[in-house]
Amino acid sequence: MTDPVTGPFAARPLPRAFFDRPVLNLAPLLLGCVLVGRGVGLRITEVEAYVGSQDPGSHAYRGRSARNATMFGPPGHLYVYRHMGLHSCMNIVADAEGTATGCLIRAGEIVAGRDLAFERRRAAGVCRSERDLARGPGRATVACGVSFADDGLDLCTPVDDPAIDGFHLIGRLDPRDLTGGESAGAAPLLPHPRLAVGPRIGLREEASHPELFPWRFRIAGDPTVSGPGALNR
């Protein structure tokens, strides 16, 4: 078990009420928030929203299964799944229990525990720069030490107790991420000040139509955002 992250990253976790809102409202609020645990802090710079039974790109589109059961549970939990058997991806469950919506964490900046994140990434493959530590959903889970075994983990439990091996989410800390009147570490009140939106990446055409599903949210100009440059202009 790694030591808990200290300093400003040891702030109280955001309450469950923060996650209990429609996923398309939650997604832009997540940008700039920090996922804390297992010795690292991940500043979220890119997410994708998935809208349950209304969304052909969602794992919940065809109903509940053993694989996606966490999505149907209460908000504020991690839904972790294996992608093509190669790596895991993590999502934050949103809205009321039963709606089966969530946000995929596509990318972020490691703002605490960089040495540990490098160690994890290099043990799993090649990582040459800080920019690439968590630039992409698979890289983010590896850098944070998240695995498929973490499916269902509660983000609303404080992890300052060394006996708790988990994660929590805190509000924005970086001054670049704060909106007017927002306090560092508190629940965000407004979408990120440099919010950019666009189509989701890596899905079949029916789920990535730019007009029907502009559900990829990112911090414009942030170097850790993933995907081809043409989609980030």
C-alpha cells in the first residue's frame, strides 16, 4: 500500500451530492478536479460522458449485466472495465442510482507523486515524458495504480486513513482552473473556464457523430489532452 498524498491534496473528498446530477452537467465540472490516492494526484484534463440507455456508445445501452453493474449503482463510485483485454479504463458514475451514466477519465496531469507514476508506467511499457504519464485512459489508470479490481470503489470515502486503500476526488486547486468565486479544493460551481467540447474518440460512427454526441469535454490547450491534434483545435 502506498502512503496517502498529503498537503493540499489531502482535502476532504467531494460529497456524493456533487456526483448526483445529470452526466452532461457533471462532465464539464470534473475538469480540473484532482483524483487522489495511492501516492498520486491526477488533475483531470479530459473526460467523455456516457448517457446510459440513450447512448449507443455506452456499456449500459443494452441494459444491465455483470460487467456494467456498477454503472447502475449510486453516484460517486469508480466503474472500471477492461478494454480489449489490454488495460483498464476508469469512469466516475453519475446521477441517481439506476440511470447508468458516467464519465470516462480520458486524460490528466500527474500533479503529485510523479516519480511513483513514472515507475508504474515504465513497468507497464514506455513513458518518456511527464506529459504522457496519464495522457490517455489506459495510461491514466496505470499511472494511478487503478486496476479492474477497483470496480465499484467509493470516491466519497476519505483516504487519509492508511488502512483505506482507495481514492477520492477533490475540487480544483490550480488557479488556472478556478472560476470566479470558486475556492480551491471545493466543489466546482461552473464549467471549466477553458472548456472545449467535441466528438468522442474511438467509437463506432453511430456513437461519435459530432452533432449528436459532442460529449468529449477537455481543457482547451492543455498539453496532456489525448487524441489527434485535429480533434483538439
